[in-house]
Amino acid sequence: MKGITIFKQGGREAVVMLALARFVGAQTASQPSADSLAAIREEMQQLRTTVEQLSQQLAGAQREIQDLRTRLNSGTAAPPATADAVAAIAEEQETIKAKVDDQYQTKVESGSRYRVRLSGLILLNVFSTAGSVDNLDLPHLAIRPAAGESKGSFGGTMRQSLFRLDVTGPEWAGAKTSGEFNFDFFGGFPSNPEGVTAGLVRLRTAKMNLDWANTTVTAGQDVPFFSPLSPTSLASYAYPALASAGNLWVWTPQIDLERRFTLSSTNTATFQAGLLDPLTGELPPEYNRIPTAGEMSRTPAIAMRLGARHKAGEQVANIGAGGYYSRQDWGFNHRVNAWAATADWEVPLGPWFSLSGEAYRGYSIGGLGVGVSPLPLARAGGWAQWKFKPSAVLEFNTAFGEDAAFAIGRNASGFANVIYQPRSSLLFSLEYRRLWTSGLSLTPQTASQVSVSSGISF
């Protein structure tokens, strides 16, 4: 059914648009898969039934309106029930029209019945750097300047902007199904004169979830589940803040199971265990993938985490401890057992302050993004952040982290920032960062960077 039907009552028009026909047309125009064909037919049948019911109601309304006109022409008053019925039908049709219009404005089409939501962050970072660093857009290391090189630099980038797709599907085996993709533009530079400002699209994380009441199974690429936290920074969005300076973060293919336990009205506990790709931090070739030392062992990495959560009013505290193990084959019968022990915490200190951080100790864990070398080395490190949030739109953060590879040196970094969020979708930040790196050259190197960031989320 298509078209517009107009009713008149005492000179006032009520326009009823049967927009449901557009929805039926849109559904029949697509090419459904075999798995979803039956469901689509069922939805179409329900829509047809609804349209038929509405047609019957409209036909009855037309008869009642004609009777009303006849009574008015003859001077007989209309029964109050008739006018009320017409008004109710008109209101119902306007409500349906509004809902259908809203669906067409917000819906992202997909090739299945899954609901898709697009979001992201448009982020500008402008920075001034003193000293030499490994990456101007987002420095991790302070390095020795080349002969004749300037003692500083200035620049800006949009490469840390990102976009995200969230997918929500039907239940399966009693579990809610969902998934997400995250991309940014930090995948390198094309080889052309505009390459500096034309960052390549890069996959950050991608995962699928099955959520039951107390159990979640996650498969995909994400931060290591046994190291879930990162400091707060708008200047470090392409990589988590304090990466290579005490923050375990590398986005790793993995599958894990989380089980939640209610201990009391204020206390809960979690247990997580899973398998991960045993990455080592070795640089890949330009095109074809070759196995790393961890993958050469032919065994996945294994990890686990125990967590506890305490909630008292609006204050929530979280602590956790984890472990990681993988086997590595570096060739020539040089086999290594890589391991790490981790701890993480988020502790409120009153209504305005909080303390968070992580710590680790391990061996041959360069594949977890801990520092400056992927070689099998004993190392330890961590980070801590102090947050002051006096209002919902303003917060101050200061953090420090360090990774120490006992045989070659250390890499440390600290920052202080202020983040202002006048609207939920609008952000501004000012940050100062300092880097200390030793072991890569004869003398320790330092560098600093001041950055101004502004972003709008959608």
C-alpha cells in the first residue's frame, strides 16, 4: 500500500502516512541469505497483518466520519465516542509514522539481521617536541639526535582519529551475541609527497562476544585480558599511554572465558582464562607473514586473571592479579619459557580522587609491548596514575611508568594533563610529557613534548 489518506473534521486535517509500506518494500528489495529467509518472511507477514488491521480501522474511521458529517448536516450531535475514536486512530498513525521515520534516520544497513551502530572520534593533536624521539606523532622513546639535527620539532596530526562498528545480534543458546571493530589511521604512510598527512587505515581491535548472566566468552583481537587498564590521555590514542614504559597493551589475537561470582551485595569476583597468539615483538616482513619465535613453538600462550570488585555507594574499587606463559623457539635449539606475573588496581580516594595502575615481572615478554627490545630478557615494570575529577566535565591526570630490561637499560615516561569535556561529544586536552631512555646509546637520552588535543565523538 502506498499513498496518503486525508480526513477532514470541522476544517482540521489529520494526515496519516502509511510509511510501513516503505519498510516492507525495503525488506523485499534486499537479497536475504538462506538462513534468514524464514525470519524475513515471518516479519513481512506480521507487517502485512498490521497493515490490514490498520486498513480496517481506517475504513471504520471513514464510515464514522461520514456518519458524523451526515449528523452535522442534519443538526444532530455526534456521539462523543465517535470523535474520540477518530482522534485515537489519528494519534496512533502519527506515532507509527514517527517510529518508522526515526528508524530510517538511524538505521545502518547490514547484510544480516544484526543491528549495526557506527561511532568514532575525530581527533586533532598539535604538538611541540624538545629533543629527538622515535615517533613524532606519538613518541615512546628518547633517542640520540643525528649530527646536525635540530633540537626540537613542531607538528600536528589527525592520524589518531578512529571509527568503530558495534554489532548486536539475536540470542544463541541463551547468550546475547555481539561484536565490534575498531580502526584508526596509524598504519604507516603511503609513499607519496602527501604521505605525512595520509595515514593508512589500521586494524586496532576486533572481537566477538557471547554473554550469559554470569559468563562471557570473547574471541578476537584485543588488549591482553590479564592487563586490562591504561592511563587516561587524549595525546595517546593510537597506542595506550605509557606503551613501552611499563604498560602491557599489545592487541593480541586471543580467546578467553570470564566467569563472575557474587560474593555479597557489595562484592563480586571474576575468573578469566584463555589462549593467546604467542607474539614476541619481532618485526614482520613488508608483505608475507612468517612465524615469530613464539609461533615457531607450535603452542599457544596461556593466561589467567583473578579479580575482585567492591562497590560502596558510588565508589567502586577493582583489584586483580594475573599470570602469562608461552614457549618460544629462537632457532639453533635455543628454546625459552616466557612468563609474566601481573597486578592491576583501580582505587577511589574519596569522591574526587582515584589511583590506578599495573605492575609486572617477567621474562622474554617483548611481545606484550613492554619496552625497547624483543630479545629474551628478564624485565620488570609498571605504571601508576593519579586522577582528580572535581566535576563531570573536568579532570586532571598525572602518571608515570617504567620498563626495566635488566641487561640493557630502561625506558620511562611521565605525563600530566587536563581534559575538559563541555559536552558528551566534545573534548579538549593539554598535556606535557617527558621521556627518559637509557641503554640504546652510550648516554641516557631525554625528550619532552607539549600537546594540545581537541576531538568530537559521534
